[in-house]
Amino acid sequence: MALSTRAGPGGTCAALARFAVPFPIVVAAAALLGWLVHRLAPHVFKRGNGHDGDGGPAPSIPDDALGD
């Protein structure tokens, strides 16, 4: 199950513009929410760097081209 981010940008814009919530508060709330989800439902966040052959798009720059 992947985490959906559809409500994230809209909620952030509403909090910043309509309710005049300071940006650091929005960032802190997002960090707290991420931490809580990680602690209470760790299966929601999948681990990996995106290069594990899960059928996703190929990287723009191959790892071999980057060197050490």
C-alpha cells in the first residue's frame, strides 16, 4: 500500500493562505505526521531507493555513468 499525497499540497496551501498558519508550523506538523505514521503503521512507507527493479522508470543518469 503506497501513501497517497493527494491531500498534502491542498491542505498545505489552505493552511498557509486561508488560515495564516506560519510555514514552520506546517513543516513541523508534516514531520510529526510522518513520524506518527512511521511508528504506528510502518508498512505504509516502503523502503528502497527506487533502483530495485520494481518496474518503475529507469533513472535519468545510470549509476555506471556517475562513477565512484
